Amino acid sequence: MPIFDETTPVNPNGRLSGKVAYITGAGSVGAGWGNGRAMAIRFAQEGATVFGVDIDADRLRETAEIVQSAGGKFVAGTCDVMDSASIRASIHECHSALGRIDVLVNNVGGSAKGGPVEMDEAVWDAQVDYNLKSVFLACKEVLPIMEAQGAGSIVNISSTSGMRWTGSAQIAYASTKAGVIQFSRVLAVQYAPKNVRVNTVVPGQLHTPMVEVRLAGQRTGGDVSAILAQRQARIPLPFMGDGRDTANAALFFACDESRFVTGTEIVVDGGMTVRCG
């Protein structure tokens, strides 16, 4: 089966039929397959009603239009996932409108360059809030809902930077993404008796809009082709994945095919983290 795109038909009897999925960071910083947008589209194609949130309403609007034009179900909501009142109100809105939350995907995140000497303390604090506290806040609000339902699946999005050196010093990003993995493992054991599963997707160096809009400017002076070449050189497979690969991994964790899977990770990196040198 070829990898999905916007033209892949919606299957109302698909792998997420009847489920409600709350996805953070469901917009995209530019054209292409960002992780959040790809997951929103993929989940909707498999029959889910997607409640997608983003801090930027314009980014989210495009995702909504793509899903709805294909016949999928998408509800948009703006939310600052680093603010407890904002995330609480957003999750309450989703639960009130749709009656349940079966899947939570914590997708918001981003990197800042530098080690502890050159990194400003305020940048460190912002990275902790952006990459790790956002996961904590969303889980804090959704877990009671899933416990009351008697089931649920939480999918957290980490990064291979949380597992190994991936080419540049980004100490706060690496530390917080490692924290996401361990956060998920601890939560998985705590909530297993409640039939709530918690797993992590660990993307590697994918070709997403984030690379072109932000990373190229940070590391290669805006030369997109240069940063893509650098990233491809680290990947054993002869091509670079994108957000659709993250989405397919998240779909497995979200659906009932993974009913006996919790507290673990799927690494989506083309073999990068297992190569030597």
C-alpha cells in the first residue's frame, strides 16, 4: 500500500471508527507534512473524529480544510498547551462537545541550539515548558476522563535527540525529549490497571516544514538543501521520511491493534539511531 496523502479516502469503518482523538500541534508552520497535520489527517482517514488544537488558528484552519474536504471529521480549537487554564478549557470543550476522549496525542515541541554554557536560562526554562510541561498538563486533564471511560490511549511524540547525539548541541531539547520517553513509561505502569495505555513515537530527522522554516535558518543560514543533505547523510535508508511516517506509527498506538502494547516506543528514523559512527 502506498503511503497516504490528502486524496486517500476516509474509511468510516476504519481502525479508529467511533473514537475521538485530541491532537495538540495539529497545524503546520509551512507547506508539507508536519507531524501534527499528518496525524490529524491520518486519524480522520481511519474514521476518528479529530479535535485538533494549535496556538495559531491560521495554521489549524488549513488542516481542518484538508480533513473536511476529504469527508473527515475535524473540530478545531486554539490552545496554548503551556498554559494550564488554556489546556484545561480546551480539553473540557472537546469532552463536552464530543462526549469522550479516546486518544490523546501530545505533539507540541521544538528545539533550541546550545549547551548549558551558551544557553540562556530563560531559553532552558522555555524548552522545559514547551517540550515536557505541555505533555504533563494535557495528561493531567485527560487521564481522569480516560479512567472514567475505562479505556484510553496516550501517544507522546519525542525525538531521537532524546536517545543519542543527533548532530548538534541542543541540550534542553535532548533532555526534555528524553524526559518525555521516561514520563510515558512511568505513566504507562501507573495507569495500566485502569486500561489506559501510554506509548511514545520517536521521530528521527524527517523532512518536515519545521526543517525548512526554522532549522535551516538556525544552522545553515537558510540553505534548505544543505541541511537536508546533512540530515540525509545520517540516515541509512536512501530517503528521508516525513510526518506521514510519524502518523502511521502513532496510528498503531492509537488503535486497538496495539491493545497489549504500553510503556514502549516506536523509533521512526530510517535506522539512524542504530548505525555506528
